[in-house]
Amino acid sequence: MKPRAFQYIDGAMADAVADGVFPGAVLLWASRNEVFYHKAFGVTDIRSGAPVTLNTVFDLASLTKPLATTLAVADLISSGLLSQTTYLRDALPAACGTGKAKITIDMLLRHRSGMPAHRPYFKSLPTPVPGIAAGKRLRQLVLEEPLEYEPGSKEIYSDLGFILLAWVVEYMSGMRLDTFVTDRIFVPLKIYDLFFNPLCFDLIKSAKDKTPFVFAATSHCPWREKMILGEVEDENAWAAGGIEGHAGLFGTAAGVHRLCRQILQALENKETKVINSSVIRGFADNHNGMMRPAGFDSPSEENASSGRFFSKRSIGHLGFTGTSFWIDPDNGLIAVLLTNRVHPSRENIKIRKFRPRIHDLIASTYRENIQV
């Protein structure tokens, strides 16, 4: 394949940096068996001007939901400790006697639990110091939150449901969420550049090469009164000590890709090392006309962030900080885009128009130059 097949993608990424879509980014896309494109653009931090490299670590934001919490739930289902129809009361005793007792695991995964989208619990915590005590109080506030609609009757994308799922994972396994996914999923797959960054640690070092990671900066947080670097952007996750079911995962594009490749193999009903194919294929099924797969997202009918050419069977997710991945089992295509679009301000939403364009370029380049 001629190098100029990628020139339009190179140009689009460079233009995005110049146009202020994001200060920096890494784009990776691949087929089932081969990485065709993996390049870095822009800077990690506008103050230092340090260039983004292929090893730059990004705050993955809501990619935590599919790549950590959902896979942890899948592991528990595979082990027979849960099912998608398990009631919350049977997976989390604290939910007994509450209006959430009969919410199912599947409802939580598909954002059909009756929970509201978001609440700024961090503002009501008695202390701004993150950690175990604040995390327990935050989860109790989630459990006490009134439902907004009858569970199962409709869909509202909710961070709060995934906070409950993380609580379920920890209760059922006896392990903290970050420890569970690291021990059960990441390390067995030799993925050392996906991790939570607990706020009690001053420096996180790679388990593979013992060198410090370099983080991409995110926004200037008015609540914390500083530019965020190496701490989770989401305030509720920050208050919980940096580890929650909806946010807190950090990683490189290569790390995200390696995990996506395992998910693709599961979708294709191929043998995988740690991910149960039948469970993942069940999650990906939008049965009974539901809008979302369990734990993932799918291309919307109009103005899909995955563009026009990813198939309807594709699954993926977006992250608030400017991250995303898409997996297309029909074409064997994986696309990972990690950016720090919130740096220095969360008000920058130019990425909404950019995502479909770059995914169209990826899919058309793949189809015209690589796919057979």
C-alpha cells in the first residue's frame, strides 16, 4: 500500500490540532491482525509544549465503563457469580429495601435502571480530601438518589448506574475494582498501560519497564483550582479516590487497542484468554429493540460519532475528555482516538464534528486500500 493512502488522515489530524479541536492526540486503527496506523500529534500540555508520543497516557474518562466495569461484570457472569437478570438486591445487600432492589444488572449496563444521568455529589461531601471515606459516602448518596423513571421503561445514559456496578463488582469479588480488572484482565493479557491512578499514590510506574508514565493534561478545574494532570478529570471519581465504575481509567492508545482486539475476537466467537465470548456477544446484542448494547455504545441513527461507514453491529464508546474507540465485527476494523480536547477548557466541543469525519476517513481508507 502506498504511503499517500494515509495522507488525508495525517492532514486531518494535523489540521485538528491547528484548528483547536484538541491540543494533542494519538490515533490508532487496525484490522483483526495488523496495526496500520499509529501516530501522535500535538502537545500534552499547552504550558510546557511537550509533544504527544505514542506512549502518552490519557484520561480515558467514560471508556472506564466498557473497558473496566463492564468487563469486570462479564467476568463475574462467566464465573457464575452473576447473571444479567440478577436483581441488585441479590448482588448488593445494601440495596435491599430500597427502590433499586429490583433493578437488574442488565438494566444498569444498558442505562435503563431509572437512575438520573449525573449528580455533583462531590460538592456535598463533608471534606474535599479524596479517599475511601468519601468514596463510601458518595456511593451511599447514589443508593439514596430517587429514581427518575420506572426501571426498564426507557434509557437515560447514567454515570450513577456504573457507580452501583462497581460496588457490585467489589462486593461480589471482595476486590477493589482496579485490583480486579488488573489481576483478572489486564495483566493476563500483558496490558500494562491500562490502569487506574489511585490518588494516594504519588507516582505510578509501569509494571513492564519501571519508567514513569507521561500524562496528557486535561482541564483547569474550578473546584480543585488547578490544571489537572495525572488525576482523574471527573470530580465524583476524584472524590472516590480516583477509582470508580464510570471514570478513573487511564491508558495509551496501544493499550486500548490490545483490549479492543480481545473484544473483537470475542464478538467473532473466537477463543480469547480472559474474556468469555458468549457473554460479550450477549452484551453486544441489542435485543428487544434496545438502543444500547450492555456496557457499550452503538452507532446512532443520525450523526453517529463513528461516521457513516462503521456497520450497525459496531460497538464502542466515547469519553468526556476526548477519547473514543470503535470496533466493527463486520469489517474487522478497530479505531482508537485519544485526545485531551478538554485542555485547558471543557467548553471546547469541536470534537463533536471532527469524530465522524476522521472515522469516515479511516473506514474509507481501510476499505479502498487494505480490506479484501
